[in-house]
Amino acid sequence: MFCFQCQEAARNEGCTVRGVCGKDEETANLQDLLVYTIKGLAYVCNKGYLDEEITDYIPKALFTTITNVNFDKNDIISYIKRGVELREKVIEKLNLNREELPKQATWTYESDEDIIKMANSDEVRILAEKNEDIRSLKELITYGIKGIGAYLTHAMRLGYNNEEIHKFIIRAFSRLIESEDVDELFNLALETGKYAVETLALLDKANTETYGHPEITEVSLEVRDRPGILISGHDLKDLEELLEQSKGQGVDIYTHSEMLPAHYYPFFKKYEHFAGNYGGSWWRQTEEFEKFNGPIVMTTNCLVPPKDSYKDRVYVTNEVGYPGLKRIPEKNGKKDFSEVIEHAKKCKPPTPLEKGKIVGGFAHNQVLALADKIIEAVKSGKIRKFVVMAGCDGRHKTREYYTEFAKKLPKDTVILTCGCAKYRFIKLDLGEIDGIPRVLDAGQCNDSYSLVKIALALKDAFGLEDINDLPIAYNIAWYEQKAVAVLLALLYLGVKNIVLGPTLPAFLSENVAKVLVEKFGISQITTVDEDIKRLVG
Ligand code: FS2
Ligand code: SF4
């Protein structure tokens, strides 16, 4: 196996024996074959055919290969088979000559053993591309598109879609098969950013039109005395169905990790049994799930390989998979949570973890409602700078940097955050400036678009030409491929001097990293003091 798609890649080079995330070699190789097969499908589609079965399949199949989503080789094999089936349909519809098609679009199998054999062959591996810079650009684009696939899946689940994004995916993937041109690939990476912006905007529309605009909300961190169900991941539709089905059943629903911002939406406030948030970011789940005592529903990433002590309480849905975990059944397109609810009733209430509350809900609509106050505070010098500290959390000790950074930031700065990166500082009491909290949480990593919208609105309000003239600095923590999509989105929007950490991606070759530094001023975190000096002054 060879995988270097996330921030925790072994030695910041790549996982070669077993993923730091827990992904085993066979599953990693099958995921490579799945991406290879999706690219082959995209190639034939790009000849002039696309239908709903394909636009439904590609984003979900990509989502399956994102870090901490699916560890079950049987699920991956099913996705591969479906990809080959769809590809064959397209070849037939367009009457394509197989002799003229690349191997990605023609390889086939007769048995599961054939699939495993193909997955184990070097040609599907990332390292099959021998030129380091071409490989780097191709993987940068692939990971950005994986992120787009995940965001698009969420929007589509709420009934929102945009054909142009699907068309971009098939065009980009077919260029990844054919192109060996560094300039073309670099431009394609920026174009990936453009479609990441489109996808984030679509998801924002889907979420806010379905559940209302997030508003300032206090979320309890305490537990009640009834059994509970813990829901994690990012899928708001699953939460809606779970809340609806568990009403009046004597159980409470708690959010975990990236599901916390669901509390900020007006729609979910009507559920009295929607109790609060339990725990912190994804990597703490092995301890927290143990203590929760009740069933846990993983709707998307990040799943950590479960311990035997609580494994029988973890349920998965959507693209999430892990051998031996129970899957939520679906009936007529709706999830059936009855088994989870019955399971909860037999469990003890959650063990208390902490006291107090989190205040959040500062997505674009809410922040813009406070715009006058914020602009006044900037003009009077009470707010010197906004610092975007968004993105992902991770388990490495180096991420303590972000807690220190937040603590040491001067008192006249405000942190704009979203994603699970916030757990490094959201529970600290960092105070307020004229009633404006010093940490403004816009939501999940899925809500990164909010921060873009806020920046663009402030640019207009201050009458600035360039987004880089705003008093906003970017210190972004990344981990998985959705963060790659967000980074490309920011670059496409022209944001310069982003500080990235805790490390630069292992998939950036020296030359590609150099171009990003020269063109966009991207750099890696250094020390807290030095970074505060260069970002805030
Ligand atoms: Fe956090 Fe994990 Fe949100 Fe990422 S829960 S790192 O995949 O999606 O951000
Ligand atoms: Fe390693 Fe990350 Fe790939 Fe997992 S997803 S195998 S931790 S690089």
C-alpha cells in the first residue's frame, strides 16, 4: 500500500504497511482501485454521456475513500463493481472502441479474487506516476475532488444538485488520465478550487433553506439522567430522521464532534430531547464512546477503529463502514432508527464528561446581522484583526500549538472558526470585545463557505478592492481531503499568505510546494510567538 492523502501520513511521507488511521493494506489497495475505476468511468462519460445513476454514484464512491470513512473491504469491492457496471453501460451507449480506451476504462474481473489481484498491482498505485511533480499535482486535484464529492453528497441528500459540478469532475478526472503537462495540471488544481466554491455554496444553500440560518446558540456540555443516543459525523438529514423517530421515547439525543453545529439551526431547536453535545473532536472517540454508555450513530467521518468494549454500540450509515458494525436499515429512502432507539432504552445514561456550555452559530447570516457592530469595532481599533483558525483536528501532540496560539493571541483579535479544529480552543474562556465573542464558530468544516461569505461582505463594507487588504489572517489546520478542497477554494478566491499546519501535505512535491509559496505565500506553522508576530503584528 501507499497512501499519503491525509496530514497523519506516516513520517509525513506516506503509510506503507498499515495506515496511521487504522486502514489495512488490502482496504487501502482496494481504495486505490476504486479511485482508478472512478477515473475510468469519468473518462468514458467525458465522451458525452452522464445520467442520474452516475451522478449519484461518483460523489458517494469518492466520499467512501476519504480518510476515516470506510475501513470495510467488502463495501469497497461493491463500489468497484458498481463503477465497472456503470462504465460498461456508458461504453455500450456511446459505442466506444475499447482499443482506444485507457486501462482505467477497460480493466474487468470475473471474481472477487480478480478484483483483489488488480488492487494489489502496482499500476493502480499512486506511485505508478513516476514524475514526482505530475504525481503531486494529480493527487492534489484528486483529493480536492474527493472533498467536493463529500460536500456534493451532503447537498444531494437534501435534494440540491448542480450538473456543472458533475461535469467538472468527469472532465478533470479524464484529464488526470491523459495529461502530463504541469501547467495544465496547475490550472486544473485552481479550477478544482472554483468548483469547490460552487459546491460549498450549494451545500450552504441546501442546509440553510432546509434547516434555517444558524443563529447564536448556547449548547450544553452536560448530560441528563435518561439513556442517550450519540450522533456523530456531518449528515443533518440523518439527525433530522433520528430526532423525529426518537420523539417521546424516553431517550435523549446528543451530538458528537462535527455534529455539534446542528444545535445552531432553528429547525432542530423544537426537539426537547435534543440534549446537548458530548465530548470533543473525532480522535477522542475511543474514550468518549466508552463513557457514553449508549448507542452511537456514525453518519460520516471521522470513524476511529472501534474498541471491542463498545463496538456493539456503534451503528454506521451512508458511506461509513467498518467490519462487524451494524448498518442502519433504509426503507423507502428513509432510515429506520428503531433498533438504535430500542438499544438505547436498555443502556445507562451517559457518564458526565464536563460542565458548562459552548456558544456558537456565527455563520454568515448571523455575523452579517452583527456587521454594524463589527465594523464599528474594527474602525475604532477595538478589533485589530480576525484570525481564521478553521479546519480539522488530529491526534498529534503538535496540534497543542493551536490551543497555545488561541490563548496567546492579543485580546483585540477575534477568531473565526469552523470544522473540528475548533475543539482545540472553543472551550477556553477567551472573552468578548464589546459583546462580540472572541471565538466565532460558523459550524462544521462543511460550513467553510460561511467564512468566505463573511470575508467578501467585509471587503465590500470596507470598500476594499482586494480580499487580502482585509484585517484577516489565516492559520488553518488540515487533516483530510475536504480540507484540501477548502484550501483550493481559498486559493481560487485569491487569498494569500495562508499558514497551514501542523505540517504541509506529504503529497506536495518540493517543486509544487515552491510554486504555492511563490504564487500564494503559503507557509507552514512555526512557533506560536513567531506566528502571532507575523500574522497579527
Ligand atoms: Fe473533522 Fe474528520 Fe469535518 Fe474532517 S471530523 S477531520 O474528516 O470532516 O473536519
Ligand atoms: Fe495514512 Fe492518512 Fe492514508 Fe490513513 S488516510 S493510510 S493515515 S495517509
